Amino acid sequence: MRSTKICPSTSGSWTPQSTIPTRFTDALRPPRCRHTDHLLGYPSHYSLGYDPTPGPEWVSLLTLHSHDALEWCWQDGNKLMVFIERERLAARDFSALKCDAG
């Protein structure tokens, strides 16, 4: 698999940093890049009738939207949300994550 070195800069352009397979970098470059993918922050549950956060001690770790180019499809083309307990995040313990695809 061919790879390229990219990293998003603050200006929104792509600059060399880390090696990532080209298939992924091509799929994530604008305009195909979805602004709904994010690391940390608030979970995105606009299409759900409930808040998927497991409880008050949990925070959103990662939200990934379905990407056709990467062949990622979460719950009929929606999102995969991964949560972690605040204490475990502070301790860098990723052994007990919870997910919701909705």
C-alpha cells in the first residue's frame, strides 16, 4: 500500500508530519473530509432520540462519521461514538471504552 506524510495544519492545508496510508489520506482531504469527525469534545447525537453518553462520569473520546471511501459504515451510515471515563482518560487507561453507533 502506498503511503504519504500528512498532518492538518492550523490553516486547514495538509503538511508533512506522519506516515498514513494514501487511501485514508485521500478520503479525509477536503472537500471529502467530514467536519463531524472529532477527537474529544461533545458527542454528536443529532439523529438519536437519546444522549448516548453512558453516564455523567463519561466523556466523548472519538466520533467518526461513516466514510464510503474508507468503507466505514456505522449503523446505516451514521456515526460511531467512543466514550471513556474521565478518571481513566486522565490515567491514560483505554482498557474500558464504551461505544454507540447511532
